[in-house]
Amino acid sequence: MAEWENYVKRTGACCKCERPFQEQEVYQATLNEVKDGFERRDFCSECWSDQIRDESFSFWQARVPRKEEKKKVFVDDGVLVDFFKRLSEADEQEKQGFCFVLALILMRKRLLKYLSTETTESGQEVWVMKLTGEAKEYRICNPQLDDEKVAKIQMELSEVLAGE
């Protein structure tokens, strides 16, 4: 899972013009695929464009909190679901680990329902799941992560997808 450590955390400034964000300012955050995983990039309104959006793996709108506000742990549920859907199609083992942990989070939020377990010819355990209100079934490989690895990925997700 070391590959997932190579992401950019929120810097508090636009990654294009480098202008620091002000308290309560709304900005766009993106996740972009890079060689070693994902990289987060934040953009002010002036620098945001359709091209940036189209080149991103995932994107969402965020707001700089007031200094006295408690920071959110994750972005809204819609962003988590979108990220899960995109990762569910990944073949890379590292992305499958992230997808599995996202699935656990979505199950805890009651947005994803576990249906059954299948075993592939190679012996890989696959969980069959369905998002609430959708008919499509998702087959998510269980990477057999220990508690420590799950906690580490949750922390990384929290830092990468911090809501505000």
C-alpha cells in the first residue's frame, strides 16, 4: 500500500496560481491518477476550468472552514459513492484495497449493501454488493487487509478526501 502514500494533501492554496484560499472560500478539489496512485489538486474559482474537470479522475466542491469550525472527516456521500464506482472497475491491487475500504465505509453509512461472497477460480474472495437504490451489482475483491492496513487506508482517504 506504499504507493498510496504519494498523494498531495490540502495545501490551503490554488495549485495553479498559488493564491492562498480565504476563510469560507469555495474551491474545486480533484483527484488525478499519477504513476504512484492519486494526487489531490485544489483550484480557486478563477483557475477552475472544464478541461481540468474532464482530466480529473474525480472532483468535488469544497469550502475553507472558519478557523473555529470543526473540520469534516470526509467529503459528502455523493463524492464517496462516485469514487467507489470509479475504483470498482480498477484492476490494480492498490486501487482494489482503496475500493474495499471505501466499500466498508459506505456499508457503515448504509449506502452499500453486502449481498454475498463468491470465490474465483484462483481462490480470490469477491464480495457482491449493491448501492442503495441501484440495481447494478458490484464485485469487489477482498484484499484480505489486516486491521492496521484498513486503518492506514482510512487515514489516507480522510486526508485525501477531506471535505473542507
